[in-house]
Amino acid sequence: MKSLLKLTFKWTLAAAILFGAAYAVSHSIDVQGVSVDHYTAEKPLFGADEFKYEAPKGDSAEDALSSKINWAIIVFSIMMVLVLANAFDISKYTAKITGRETVNQNNVNKWVMLIFMIVGLMATVWEFKNHGKHILLNNSASEHGFAYDGMFTMTLILTSIVFFATQFLLFWFSFKYANRPGEKALYYSHNNRLEIFWTIIPAIVLTALVLRGHQTWRTVVYAEDNYKGKIKSIEIFAYQFGWKARYAGEDGIMGKADYKFISGKNELGLAYEPEVDSLMVELGKQIELEKQLIKDLASGVTLAAVQATYTEAENIRDYNAMESIEKEIEAIKNGDRLDEAEASINRKTKQIERIKEIKNNKTQFAAYFNGAATDDIITQEIHIAKDSLVTFNFRSKDIIHSAWLPHMRAQMNVVPGMPTKFTFKPTKSTLEAKQEFGQEFDYYLYCNKICGVSHYNMKIKVVVESQAEVDAWLKSQQPVFIKKTEVVPAVLKSDTLTNTDTTKRIAIN
Ligand SMILES: [Cu+2]
């Protein structure tokens, strides 16, 4: 009776300490940007940077920080004590001196195992409770997104069952079957039935999960084949660091584009002949300049000129300028500048040759310069219609980016030289999403591949609205190369129309 009382007391005390510790830790640790406590209810996980951070009431930022530091000190101290105790092996020496075992290590280990299990499983439950709503989602804004969320939830449920069962058994058995003096362990090396059991069950479960994933993936990848002609296409162009969207103009045909045509005025490299021609002229001019530079480098004119600017900088003690001019002089002397000029000429000559190849080949010319690109519209926002399928055709200017639409559960790599695409059907308009998440909310397409210094800010707004609204918005956008035929009052009509028509004709020719 006495020992039972003692046991109950011991357990209650241990549970109280654990619960107190878990509670205190849960209120001091804040996973930046994810903690539900610090944002008002119903704010979305993705795009949370659009929302103002509200510090918890009564708890200033300093309080939260010092609380975190306090906990870090406590955890650190406990670890230090454990490490020191181990290092000095205190119990071993006392046992040696006194001649009897003071601490039973087996006993210590089994209790540590049990405590670890309880704390660990409590932490897992806490994690589910506090951050679960950010993981177990069911508010997708696209049609396939619900299947995606469902698969995620199903996987998490199955793995959680296995996790809790195996972790419990692992630590509970370590506790229950701890070594006792005089007891011998059972030697149990193999059991075929068990092996078969724990191979076949996971195999069946994983196959089911993978098959469902594959099926969902097919609806995305083969959507264009299944709904021929019924899907709107938009080109999404990625560059360091931003996105552009391209829509077919009034002709309804998306013109061809090529990286070779890219210039300052033709950012997406559209096959628009006048612009491509002026690019060739510009490249020719630049080559001439580089050739002149090579001559000047050989005759020493460049070096003399740069040295003169050094003297100038020296006179006014502009040390920054002096440093960069010194580097320039070094590059001229060691031949780097010459190599650079030659490489640049090579590159530009090749570019001109490749463009000429296209222009001189009849079929290629017809495919590229058919006028389809002339009225294409390039925009800084993506507008798509609710409840209708849309395909994003991705193209990258420089390096690999990744287009990510978290609310639509869509992501696709954007790779230079390799067209990729993603088809989906948005089911929740921006207006509906605003009602759910607040007026500040907007859909964004983010870059989800760390691509450089401004990667964090590489995003483009996505507006989901009715088809009529999308059409109206598109009508208000100007094509890059030619002005649209404007609707003008009847009085001015004859005059203006002739003008715009001529512009259009010249542009197309
Ligand atoms: Cu990027």
C-alpha cells in the first residue's frame, strides 16, 4: 500500500513537471511567420508576407525574445550537466570508493527512454494542434488541388499511425524490458512470417498512394489532350528577377518567340521582324565598336587614355575611382580586356548568323514571321477566368526558376531551352478569396527555386475573375509593338483610322 502511494505520487509529480514544461515551451517558442498566435485568425500560410505582423498582446517582442533565450539557457544548462557528469563519470568513482553501486545505469536509461517518449509524443501532438491547419489543408483554389490536399492528408494519416505505433513500442519496450540482474535476454534472430508481413503491407499501401498520385498527375499533364481546343494558353516568362505574362492578341494566335531575338526593347524575344532587324543593326554597331577597341588596345591608345583618367582621379584623390581604374589598367596589360572584346565579337557574330539562318530559310521564316507575334500582349499581371481550364506555358530567359502557385497547389520548373507547362482550373475567384482571407489578400505566382539575390521578391500577381472581366482587362492592355485600332468618335474617324491602319500595315510588313 505504501509503495503504491509512493508510485502514484512519483508519477503525478513527473506528469505535472512534464506538462508544465511542455506548456511553457509551447508558449515561448515561435516559429517565425507560422505561429498561429501572432496572426489574427484565418490568415493564409502562403502570402503571409502581405499581412502585417501583430505582436501578441501583453507580450512585447523583447519579452518573447528573452523568454526564448531563457529557455535556451535552461536546455543548454541541462545538457552541460549531463555532459560533465558523463565526463567525470562520477557514479563510477563513487562506486569504486564506496564499494557498492550508487546509481543503476540501466534504471536511469529506462526512465530517460520513457520520459523521452512522453515528451516526444506530446511535442508531436502539440505540433499537429498548432501547425496542423497549415499542413492539413482543404481550401485549394483549383480543381485538382482538392485531390492533392486529400493525398497529402491520407499520407500524413497513414504515416502518423505508423509513427505513433512504432515510437511507442520502441520506447515502451526499452522501458519494460530493461536489463534486470540475473535475467537473460531472449535470442530471437529471424521470423519469416514477420518479414513477409512488414514487407507486403507497406508495399501495398505505398503502391496505392503512388498510383493515386500518378492518376492526379495525368489529369494535369494530359489535360490539353483531353480537352483539345478548350484550354486558354498563357505564356509565363521568367527572368532574374521577375515574371511577365504573354497573351495572344486580337488574332487569338500566340506568336513565335526565340531567345536569339531578345533585346532591350524586345524583352521576350518575340518574332516581330522590324524589331529583330533593328537588333541585327544594333549588334553590327556593337561589333564595330569592339573591333575599334581591339585596334586601340594594340596601338596603346586605350591604355594611354585610361592612364590619363587615372592621373585625373589621382589629382582629386578619388580613391574609389583610382582603384577601379587600376583594375582596368591591369586587365588591359594582362590581355583580359582583349579576350573579352574578342569573345563578345564572337558571340554577337554568332547571334547575327543564327538570326540570318532563320530569316533565309523559307519555312522557318514563314513559321516565325507570320505576324502572329505583332499584336501579342505582354503584361505585369496574370488574369485568368474562374472555372475554366488554363495552361501556363513556361519559358526562362536565364537560369532555372520554379513557378509556384501555392493556393492552386501548382508548381513547375521553368528551364531555359526547355518548355514546360501546367494546366489547372481555378475554382475560387480573387474576390471570394478576399472574403475568406481579408481584403489585403491576393493570389501570387512565386519563384520557388533560389535563383539569386532578389529571389525572395520574384513574384507576379494573379487575378482570378469572370471570363468577361478577363476579356475587358485584356482589351485595356496595349500590345508591345503596335497600337491597337482605337475606337474614335465618328467626326475624327476617317483621319485617325487611316493613320492607325497605315501604322499597322507598316508594322506587319
Ligand atoms: Cu527565380
